[in-house]
Amino acid sequence: MKTIAFFNNKGGVGKTSLVYHLAWMYADRGLRTLAVDLDPQANLSAMFLDEERLAGLWEDNGQATVYESRLPLMNRTGDIAPPHVEQVAERLGLVCGNLALSRFEDLLSENWPKCLDGQEAAFRVITAFHRIIEQAARAFRRSRAN
């Protein structure tokens, strides 16, 4: 798996649009492509999905968005839950974002200094997004075999 991440603290620089178009371009060129929406505004998810489907995923109490995948960490009841990969096109999947994701920012900030103290639970929090992406990529890869 190759990973390309786009990050910038400044808004309005085109990150979401770039990811959306690159994902479609890679999929159109025959590459299995997984887009992951980690922005609390969830604009990438809104670009890929129609309003009805997006609302359905946000209302689902299961594992429909990246928010639900990290809920066990936030609730301190366990580690990440398996992420849901929404099939957008034949070679294109999406791990849907969620507006509620902003609630995770405080937990990230709280756990960063704890990593320096070597606390294992803090590492699980800090690496949650990376591990969610890895699990989603494995699931998306397996879905090709079915």
C-alpha cells in the first residue's frame, strides 16, 4: 500500500479538491484507491456521496464513519473498531468523515505528552488514524478478491 497524505493548517488551499480529483484519477487509471476523510468538516465525504447516503452514514450507530471507528478509544472502552469502507466506484473506496470528529482533537492533545512518558494507551490514541487507515486498506484490498 502506498499512502499519500495532504495536510495544511490553513484552510481554503485546495486539499480536499486535490484529494477528490486525484482519487478519481487513480481509480480511472486502474489503481485501487481508498480516500480517507479525517477532516472534521467532512467535505471530502460530501463530494463523494450524495446527501441522502451521507446522512444515512452519519445516522448509523454502527461503524459507518471514521468517528465510530475511534469511539472505543474516546469512551475508553477499548481500541479502534473496524472501519467501514464505502464503495464509491469499482476501484474507489471511502472511509467517510464525520462532523463529530472534532471531539477527538482534545483527546489527541491530551495524549501527546503522555507518549513522551511512554504510556502505551497514549500511543494507541495518537496512532488511531494510522491504524484505522491500515485496517480499511486491508479490508478494501480483500474486497477485490470477493
